[in-house]
Amino acid sequence: MSILVSAKDLVKKFGSLTAVDGISFEIREAECFGFLGPNGAGKTTTVRMIHCVSPVTGGTLIVNGLPAHINNRALKKMTGVIPQEIALDNDLTVYENLIVFAHFFDIPKREAKKRIAELLKFVELEAKRNSKIDALSTGMKRRLLVARALLNNPKLIVADEPTTGLDPQARHLIWQRLRQLKSQGVTLILTTQYMEEAQQLCDRIVIMHQGKILKEGLPSKLVEEEIGREVVEVRIPKEEDEKIIQQLSSFSCGHERVGDTLYFYCRDGQGLMKRLIELDLHNYLTRPATLEDVFLKLTGRGLIE
Amino acid sequence: MNLSYRIYYVFLRNLVSYKRFVVPTFLVSLVEPLFYLITFGIGMGAYMGQFGGKPYLYFLVPGVLVSSVMMSSTFECLYGTFVKMIHEKLYDSLIATPVSAEDAVAGDIAWAVFRGLVSGSLMMLVAILMGILPGSLISSLLLLLLMIFVGILFASLAMIVTSVSPSFDFFNYYTELIITPMLFFSGVFFPLDRFPAWMKTLSNFMPLTHAVKISRAVFSGEYESGLILNFLVILVLEMIAFYIGIKMMKKRLIK
């Protein structure tokens, strides 16, 4: 499969602050590529450079064979952006928001009207066609942002935390639509803090932290490699750690202490659980390992602000 | 300067949104000139006698015409643009499309010029209905043209202020310390010849002074060669302001 986006030693600085610190990655055509990371990791800054609204400080960034640059109208024309903030035009109705945006892409009026009708159906907003933006729920606004990003039939869609603040129904609808687009051959770049979202949508992910890429790979493989299959959380006082770890050493599980909990990362948690019961410890929990464990292991379980 | 025909699309966006405000803004644009013309023109005019052989209103109207253009285009590029930039994040959405930051800012300037033109023409209409007629039809058309030049100048100057403004409050410095004094020191309401020399010099540094001079000459149809200089001042100043305004806004928009 051919490469749509390729970054090499990409750097972005804001004054003395380095937001993106020499990262390299490649995004293939028709895949969903996810940038995961805590707040301030550099995800949004990276995708803003990809969709040409923020200048590159250093390194190279090639999109669809062209260098990404703020004056690159050709790249902007083939890209659809679902922004993190709900940046809709509050003075206009739902329909007007879309028709005005269609102008910006030089879409002829007749074609635009047809496209808008299709898109309103696609995001299930037909009934709100003439509503003002204030009258929409957050979910509807986000869906309208999705429709707006699709007006120009983009080859590349950049979705920057597209489901922030949504209820489960609205979130699943957006996920379904994004998967549908991907199946039509659109390349999707996603940034998210929701691990479930990354697992639902992404073929490959990178985990970013403090401007650097910590890991790259398939979501399921990353979990397996970094954590194993299961996580056993044991809530015991810290003083007992050493004793317990020794008692459980035969199971060759990795372990980590965070706050009030001792975590065991296991390929198979069954044996370890049995042993915990024998040891008469009750305050434990066993669950499948998730991307969230990988994320927290790599970026640290402490608060990042 | 990465400017393109897409300026028109940005203008069009403003026009679509304007539909909702058109009645109140037209009312304001009509009531404000009436207010000026009645209080100053008729009230004060009664004490003023003749100005160059004509009633005071003939002196007042051309000045008020250009100052209303100044006010409208200034406020549009201060408050209007600021709301779109900061509160509605409209510029962020715009620059993610093939519309460049320069297109977006120039589109807003074009819109502000249009708003100024609307205010100025309504004012002219009111004056005509009151019987204060421009010298000829050509005078009226030239006045409309002048309004466009004055609009570009003040819209661009306001853009520079907006580009560095942290909040709405900041605009007060500009409107209270620069725009309002300009209204009184540019010969809109009374002639400048009785001012002390230093004030006359000062008024020459105010762009509105030059606009008022041209407006008055065009209105009456009594031209003189010095007007070319007045026009050059406006033209050069607005080209500089337009360039700087767009550059500074771009700096704020693209990070």
C-alpha cells in the first residue's frame, strides 16, 4: 500500500517550547492511523502540521507527495478536518454552515446542494436542516462537523478528538460513520485520549508523550507485547508488596505499584488468581489487559498537567 | 501576500450571516445620521449663519458622510472580526480550507468596506431627502467611490488594532483616544481655519481630515488642485495599513 503521509525528524517549536520533538512516522493510504497521548503530548500540533494550518519548524513532512505548508491549497482541498473544538458558524443555520463551507472549496452550487442533502442524511441531521447552531445538542454539533469535513469528498480526514464530550449513542454513531468512510478508501488520521476509540477505529497507532513517539504498532499487538493478556489489580498496603511479589514470583508476571494498588501484568492470570485466593487475599480484581494499560504504563500513571 | 479570489467567499459568508442583522443595522444607519443632522445641522446650524454662501447643513453633510463610513468600517473590523476570531473560532475553520489567512482577513476588510458604504449611502439618502443635494449626479457617484477608499483605510487600521488586542476592553483605547478625537479635529463639524497653528498641523496627521476635505469638494463640485495631495495621503496610508493589518493578523492566526 502506498504512503500518504511521511514525516521525518519532524519538529515544532513555539518560542522556547518544543511541542513536537523530532518524530518520524508513515501513514498508509486507506488506513486509520491514531495519535494517542495525554494532554500536551503534541498530537494536535502534529496533525495541524499535516493538514497545513501550522508551519513546520524542522524536519520534513510530505503529504500526498507534496511538502506540507500553510500555503498549500492543493493539500487543503483534498483534506477534511474535524476539529477538536466545536468551531461552527453560530450566525448561520445548519444548511448555511454547509453551503458557505462548500464555497470555500469551490464546489459549484448545484453539486453542493446535492452533496449537502446526502451528508445531512449520512449524519442523521436532515430534520435540523434549518435550525440554528444554538438549537443543536453537542452530539448534533459534532455530527455537523463531520458532515462539514466531508463536503469536499476528502481523500484524507483528520479527526482531532472527534467524540469529546459525547454520550455513548452519539459516540457510536460517529465511530460507525468514520469506519464507513474508511471502508470507502478514505485515509483517516485520529487523535484521541480515549483508548476504546483507538481500539475501535485504528489500524495502527503511535503513543506520544512530551513531543516524542514512545511506541508504534497495532493496538492489539501493543497490548500483548507491553502488558500481556490480563491485569490483576491487588489493593493491599504498600508494606506488603515485597512479601506478595515473592509469593507470586513463580507466575512470571510483571508488576507495578501505583497509589493504593499493586498491578500484575500477566499472560495468563488464572494461576495467579487461584494463588491469591489461597493466600486469602480478597481485595483484588482481574480483567483483560487494554490499550489503557499500555498507555498508562508508558506515559506514567500520575497526573499530567 | 497569499491573496486570491476566495476573498469573495469570505465576503459572501458575512453577507449570508448579515441577513439576520440587516433590519437593526439599517435602522441604526438611518437613525444615527438623522440624529447628527438634526442636532448639529438644524439645532446648531440656526446659530451658524451661512458657510461660504450656503446653509450650515451643506458644510456638515459631506463631513458626516465620511465619518459614518469611518465608524462603520472601524467597528466591523474591531468587534466583528474579534468575535469571529476569538469567540467563534471562525478563522480557524477558514484556514483549514483552501481559503488562506490573507484571504480571510481581506474578506473581512472587504465586508467592513461594504458596511461603511451602506452607512454612508443611507446617510446621503437622508441628506437628499432633507433637500441637501450633492452638486451633481457625478458628485454622488464620486462620493460613493470616496467612501470605498475611506472604508479600506479605516477597516485596515482597525485590523491592526484587532491583531494585537487581548480583549474587547483594549478597543476602548483606540476608539476613545484616536477615533473620537479624530471626529472632532478633522473639520467635520466646524472649519479648521480658526484653530491655532499647532492644532492645524495636528489635524493634518489625521487621515479623516483629508477625507473630509475631498468629500466637501466633491459634494459641492468645487475642486482645487490640492485635493490630489489629500487623496494621495489616503491612498498611501491605506496601502500600508492594508499590508500591515493582514500581515499582523496572519501572525496571530497562524501558529
